[in-house]
Amino acid sequence: MQDTNLRGSCLCGGVVYKVAVLDPQMAHCHCSMCRKFHGAAFATYGSVKREDFSWLQGQQLLQEFVADNQTTRTFCKKCGSSLTFAPSGDTGEEVEIALATLDSEIAGRPSAHIFTEYKANWHQISDDCAKFMRGRDSQINSD
Ligand SMILES: [Zn+2]
Ligand SMILES: [Zn+2]
């Protein structure tokens, strides 16, 4: 089942985007950069093909933060909402969206915890999703 025709927005409502088709593979990322950027135990991302993603309004509010490892995070400069992520050397073929900014409900569910090596020690993972020390192709974390 594929989630289609979704909308998302930032906290202040200034930025609105549209997703035509959401990739069914979604993950919770526990890396320290996602934790800090989101101010949360982890960040949840879904991917969208570039041609399936569009900003509907508020592009003038978008600000990019490029980290030391050349990953790029886009956020709303008015309210601070994290909106998209791009890896270093991004080809631009896909857009990673911060799933919690979706306003539409989705049928799909995240299937993995990634970068659990960097997980906050006060957070306990208590679901059945696969746990990976780093990316999805890395060692499974059996803790
Ligand atoms: Zn905003
Ligand atoms: Zn991360």
C-alpha cells in the first residue's frame, strides 16, 4: 500500500508542501545530529522522489543548515520546524522529509531504527522495528 497525495506544513503554517507518493520505507534516526536538530529522542524520516515533492508556499521562509559532515537540513526560519534532510553529496533525486510535519494521515509505518549507536541513553526503544547500529545496511543492534 502506498501513501499518496499528502500535505505537510511547519509549526507556524507558513511553509506548506505536497507529496505525491511517499516511499514506504521510513525510519527513526537516533543520530546525535537528528536529536539536536529536532530537540527530540529521535527524528523520523520518509523519502520522496524529487519529482513527487513540491513546496506549495513559504519558500521564502526556508533556511538551510549545512553541518560539518555536509548534510543539509532545511527548516522554517520563523518557527524552527525541521522539514527536510539531504545527505552529503546529494544527487537531488530524493527528498527526505521530517515525517512528523505531515498533516495527512498515512497507512505506512516506519520499519527501522537507525544510528542506534548514538541513541540517547534515557530513551528506550520498545517497538519491534529492526534496529541498526548505523544505516540500514549496517550491523543489527540486538540490545
Ligand atoms: Zn514555520
Ligand atoms: Zn540522524
